[in-house]
Amino acid sequence: MIVTTKLLFEHAYGKYAVGAYNINNAEQAMGLFKGNIDAKSPFIIQISKGARAYTDKRMLEGIIRACDEIFPEAVFAVHLDHGDEQTCYDCIDSGFYSSVMIDASHDPFEENVAITKRVVERAHAKGISVEAELGQLGGVEEDIQVDEKNAHLTDPDEAKIFVEQTGCDSLACAIGTSHGAYKFTGGQGIHFDVVGEIQKQLPGVPLVMHGSSSVPEDEVARINAAGGKLKEGAKGVDIKQYLPAAKLGVCKVNIDTDGRLVWTRVLREFFLAKPEDFDLRSSGKIFIPEYAKFIVSRSEALGSAGQL
Ligand code: G3H
Ligand code: 13P
Ligand code: NA
Ligand code: ZN
């Protein structure tokens, strides 16, 4: 059942976080639904601009509608990840999305406010909620690459003004994480002091953590042992930090890279072991339950398991 993102956040706020997982194809969708049903967990499916362009935006819609029928016990929202203004309007007008993210975080503050405000107006008129972003995460997203030195954390005072001026429903904050497989070089992690300050300025406003993949060491090792060449020092967020972040108002935890790693590991190991195989279903049949198992483990770490 597709529900509003607002409903999921109201249920989760201050208690647990909802996992928001990117999908690009039917295999990811199948694993995602199976895993969340096994865990009895609500979830968010998020679709990026790149995912909409990969096959066709209607393909993912069709897959999600089919999954909704195949898995009637699933409770989820559909969200546009990192949208620009035009893509937000396209998703709002389609009537399919529960929420959209307008990401004008790379623009100056005033511009970010103006763009976000326009999107909020159009979205709210249709009962769709809006995630906006303030601050700069490091790493790669879409076609934008932000160097660590240009990344900066969200300013809590600015966050308060931003939410007041834009009327956005949730706020993506830069709190030390970054997109992709290379987040931390040493023992860093989430800046809980900053999250706490933001929550103090914005009590009750759902916060969103991007760049939340954990980049498991054993996953990277298996990929490289099977012929991969992921660089040394791939390091992500400790999943034990999800729940403490949730207690500080983080309601949505975005996970994409970890899913790509499961895919890469399954395919590399499969073709290494079975070089004569050319049936795409053979590896797909391994990926779907492996991805479902991964989703169960994340639901447990997020505290969303058992919430249905
Ligand atoms: O933050 C970006 C997400 O991981 C989506 O990645 O734009 O390559 O689909 P993508
Ligand atoms: P990861 O690269 O850590 O999976 O982050 C995904 C994300 O933030 C999608 O918006
Ligand atoms: Na951003
Ligand atoms: Zn992101």
C-alpha cells in the first residue's frame, strides 16, 4: 500500500528511522519488497533522475505498481531523490509520487529558498510533501562532484530560517556523511552535536540523512577477491549510529551505494564461479534474496523492523 511520506514520518519521529532505498530495476524492487515484508518494516522507495532516465520513468512506476499488487502487505512511500525544479514538477504532476526532494543546496541560500518555495507551493497544492536540502555533502551525486574541502555542514540557525521561509516538510542536512563508497578516511562519523543543535532549532521537523551507506568491509573484500578493484579506504557509516540519529529527529536514512555493492558482489562471484553461464536469471535469482537479507539487516539497525 502506498502511503504518504508524512504518515511514515509521524509514526517514526524520535523513535526510529525509515530506510529510503534507491531502485533502478525489477530485481532491486523485488528484493526491497521481500526484505521489508520479512522485517515487517515500512520503507521508502526513492527514484533518482538517473534512475528515471535509465530505462524510462514509466518503467519504474510500472514495476512499483506491480510490486504493490504482488505484495499487498507492504507499506511504503514513493519519493523523488535529488530532484531539480523541472523534475519535481514532472513528478508532482504525474500523481504517482508521495514526496519529492528539491535539491538546490548547491545554489546560494536565497536562491535555494526561492526555488524550494516554488516547489513547495506546487507540491502542497496536490498533497505531496517536500524534502529540501541545506548544506553540502561531500562525494558524488548525479553529475555533481563535491570535494571534501567544499563540503560544509548545515548551520542550525540557518536551518531554522530556511524551513520557516520555504515551508518544506523535511530537511536533508549535511552532518558529516557523503555520497558514495568513500565517506571517511579515519574514525569520523555523524556529527551528533550538529544533529542535536538542528533538532533544537527545528523541534518536530523530520530530518533526512543522505549518504548513509555503511560500505561493509567484508563486501568490499569479496568484490575485490572476485576481480573488483574498489579502492582501499572505502568506508561508510556505522549502522549502529542509525538509531541514535533517529532519536534526534532523523526520520529518513538514504541508502543506495550499499545496494549497488550487493549487486556487484553477487554478479562478480557468480560469473567467477560460472564463467560458462549466460542466463541473466541465474544471477538475478541469487541477487533478489541476498538484497532482501540486506534490507532485513538495515531495518533492524534503523529500528523500523517490526513497526508494521
Ligand atoms: O545521491 C545519489 C543517489 O545515490 C542516486 O544515484 O543519481 O546515480 O541514481 P544516481
Ligand atoms: P549512499 O551513497 O551513502 O548510499 O547515499 C545515498 C543517498 O544519499 C541517496 O540520496
Ligand atoms: Na546536495
Ligand atoms: Zn543523497
